[in-house]
Amino acid sequence: MINLAIVEDEDSYASQLTEYINKYQEESGNYFKISRFSDGDEITNGYKGQFDIILMDIEMKLMDGMTAAEEIRKLDQDVVIMFITNMTNYAIRGYQVDALDYVLKPVSYFAFSQKLGRAISKIKKKTTNFISVDMPSGVKKVDVDSIFYIESGGHNLNFYTTNGEFIIRGKLGDYEDLLSGYNFFRSNKGYLVNLKFVDGVEKGCCLIAGKQLLISRARKNDFMSALTDYMASSI
């Protein structure tokens, strides 16, 4: 999952960017968690390096985008910053904060999608973690962040990912051990879920990619504790 922030004081532009990101998500299979900020001071206040990409408006009332980017760079050298602007005279300052690119207003989807794809390529080179999964035809390389959850059924494991589903022979406990350092949790004996994709908890189930996955009573407290810890570390 890609954590993306939109820092934009105009609601119409923020809504348009969100619409474009959702469209790109459907077309590319990349999964985004989008956070919206209305001014530069909002994102810099308590910033903890939680984002992969920041779409930053330059002209804002309390703290402009360039100043916000300078503050963020003091804490985070890896986040990809892209400026949203209708002015092109910020190039030199943009290089000073290592901005990847500019998106010019009015924003077209084609230009935006090209630039967003470039940003995603940059972060994947830095952060992608893979596991090797034994398939009947050989070994499959799977991006850890593409896995929504793994479901156990008999002697088979069904992997639900952002790139589709596939089934292998295996034991869920083996993958529980393999993925223990990547924020996965065994919600019950049949599911190993990626906490990054949990959209909520209701009626004894966690919600992932539009599906309700049962949390066993015995694991509920531990699951909620793990989810709370993960959410706190992502803020």
C-alpha cells in the first residue's frame, strides 16, 4: 500500500486529485491510502515520515508548500514530493528540496498519471520487499505490500493480492512466521491479514478490500492491540 498525502487548500483541486488517484488505482493495481491536508502547517505539525508520496500545493495561506517541503526534508529524505502549482518559477527552490516533479494546474489526468507512475517507480526501488512462494510451475516472487490477506482452506492457501488471486499448497503457520516482520496478523485460524489494508472493524470482523474477515474471540484483544499499535506507528 502507498501512503499518499494531498496538501491542497482548494477543495475542488483536492477532490479532482483524489478522483484521479482512484482512477489510477483501478488501472494500475496500486493501492493507495490517501490523507488530505488543507495547509502546509497541518502536514508539518507532528510529521513522522509516514508518507511515501506528498502532492503539495505551493500557494497556501498559513504555510506555503515550499516552506512545508523544507521542514519535511529535515525529517524525511525519502518521501517523494511533487508540487501542484499554476506557476513555473519555483524550479530552483524545488531542486533544493529534492522535488521529483511539478503538476501544473489545471491538472489533466494523462499528465498526472504519467508523473504519478514515475513517483511510484521511485519509491518501489527503495521500499519493495518480496517473498518467494513455491508454485507448481516454479517460484513466484510476491511483493509483500501487494498481499491483502492469505486464506487457509484444507491443505491450500489462497493469496488475495492487489494483482489478483492465486492458490498454492502450504501451511498458514509457515507464512505467519515468514511475514511476522511485515505487519501481518492471524485474525483466526483461517486468515492471515495485512494490517496495512484493514479499513475498519465491525461485528467481529475486520474489513479488507471490501470483504469481512472473521476475528476469533480468542484473538480479538490481541488483534485490536496489534492494529492499534500499527495505526499509531503510521501516524
